[in-house]
Amino acid sequence: MKTRRQIARRNPEHSPAEAEPAHSHPSNALRAGAIALITSLLLTAPAALLAKTAKKKVPRPHVPRNTLLIRRRDATELPDDQELPGLAAICAACLGESELVAGPGAGPVEFLLRGYTPGSRATIEARAAGRRVAIKVYARDPAPEARLYQALAAAGLCGDFGVRVPPLLVWERDLRLLVIGWLEGPTAGQLVHGGQGQRAGQLAAAWIQRAASLRLNLGPTFGAERMLHRARQWAAQMSAAWPAVGTAAQALVARLEGSQPREEPRRLVHGTFYARHILDLGDGPGVIDWMRFGQGPLELDAGMFLASIWRLGLRQPALAGEAARAKVAFLAGTVGLLDPRALAWHRAAALLRLADKQLDHRHGDWRAWTRSLLREATRLAPRIGGCV
């Protein structure tokens, strides 16, 4: 586990230099208040807002004041990153002189690092008393994401059934910290791994169907123009890192430039609609990780989902059949909602994005995977004028 401040990934969107200054030393009162809120949620919040891991209802215990700190040893599992004031507050509380339990019979709160981009953001699972919440800490102000969760809740997407997103439970502005409810279920990628590709495709399609009916004008404008701008950056990065594939990437960008689709109307888009961000909640999909949301065509999210599913079959050929079934189910569930030309365009752009990411995470047969991703993107790009 990386525990020291590190240089952010080469993608300029993730650069800590762009973030506003962080509070390196949160006040005792501020960090104590944040820990108290998190612990109180785990002990007393309605189970419908948190993880549905317990089959029986957990009684609400009385939580005395000044007894809301976490187990000290858990701090060693968290990164030391002063760019993230919320993370610094949690670590400082863990390492405080006093070590107090979460509440009578509840045991201590435990933290598990779920995701981390140095100098930018972290996602932490907090659990106690058989319940869980997700803590998201940022270098930048997460106000736009917080307001999105509020708007989605007002639109009925934080209920007990159907298409859902996590509910916002706490928004600590000074710490740049959000606490959201935990949605429990396998990801679409895990469904493909488990031989349920059709189910994965159906869940992704259910979200696209719901997104088509939403009227939430929140977030920056996304679309082909922005994707082209980013595609040029990806191709330039690939050319610098690996000239042989960079040439193919540049040729792909030229084809995308010559076939840019029309994109009206715009809807709320997730922005990173990977298979891992779609959960099977049993009675519908849950969609998590909304940091990159915006306004754009539904084909943008659809293209990313199909690209991420295709990559599963690329990396593990035994999954290719299930990945294909996921694609078929998704396309069947979105008939009439997506323009085939625009979808092919955004699939190609998403595959280029995934090829670029291979150069950041060089594991497995990454060279062959990078070439295959570019070949598939190039295969799609000339077919923009036809159907998928």
C-alpha cells in the first residue's frame, strides 16, 4: 500500500497542481466532528440508507458524547496525503492520544482504502455494527457532486428499489469530504466473470433507460468535441511513450475528427460508465462513482460501457462469450434510445481511452492488449456511416 504523497498520473485532469490549496492541519474540533458524524451514521442511520448486509434490524444504541473515535491501528492502512484534508483528519483522529470505542457493544470503526489517486482523491469504506458507508475525500471542492446526489435523491433515485444511486449522508465542506450510503451487490464486470453477461447488459440498459427520462441540467458539457480534445491528448501521450502504437492512435483520431456525430438532446451522463461502476442490487442497477458527471449524449456512457465490457473479453478470452452476451442484451434494452452512428463513434473513442490507460498500468500482456484495443477502435471508426 502506498503511504506517502506521490506524483499524480500523467493525465492533467488528475494533477494536484490544479487543485486549490488544502488545509494541511484540520482543527481538532473539525476532525472530531467529522469522525463523530461518520460513526453516528454507522450506529444509528436507517438500514435502508446503508449497506443491506444484516438480515435483521440493528437496534439503535445510545451513543455517548466523546466516545466516537476509531481503532488506532487502522490509520497505518491509510495514505499520508496532506492534499486531502478529509483524509488527514481521519488519520489524525486515528493517531490521537485517546483511543475510544465507537459505542456500547458496537466495537471500533474500521477503515478500508478502496481507491486512491495521490494528491487528488480517495474512497474509504467505513464499517461498524454490521453496517458500512463510503467516505469520499478530495483535494478539490466536491460541491458539484454533492449537489448532484441531492438532485438525484429528489428525482427518486435513492429509494429502496429499482434504479438507484447512493444517498448523500454527510457533506463536510471544510474537509472536502462526502459520506454516502453503501450499495451492495456484484458489479457488471463480476457478473460477466460469473457467467451472467446477459444480466450485466440488462442492468446497464436499465440505467440508460432511466437516464433518458431525467431532466437534470447539472454538470459541464460533455460530448464529441470534448472527447476529441481528450483523444488528441491520449494519442500524443501514446506517441511519446510508444511511437509504434502512437501512429495508429493518431490515425484513429483523424478518422474520429472526420466523423463527429451530432449530439442532441443532452442528458445527464455519468462520464465513466465502466462495468465496475454498475452494481446488481437484485431489483435493479445501482450506479456509483459520480465524480465525472456532466451533460452529454447517452451514447457517451453507452460507448464506454460497451468498451469496458469488450476489454473484459480481451483480457480473459474465456469471458469473450459472456461479454458478447452483455453487449447483445444492452443493445436490445436500448433500442430506440441510441443513435447507431453516434454509439459507434463513442465506442471507438472509449476504446482509445482504454488503450491509453494500458500505458499507465503495465501489467499482464499489456502490449498485445493495447494493440487489440486500437484495432477494435479502428474497426469501429470506419463504420460510423453504417450500423453497429
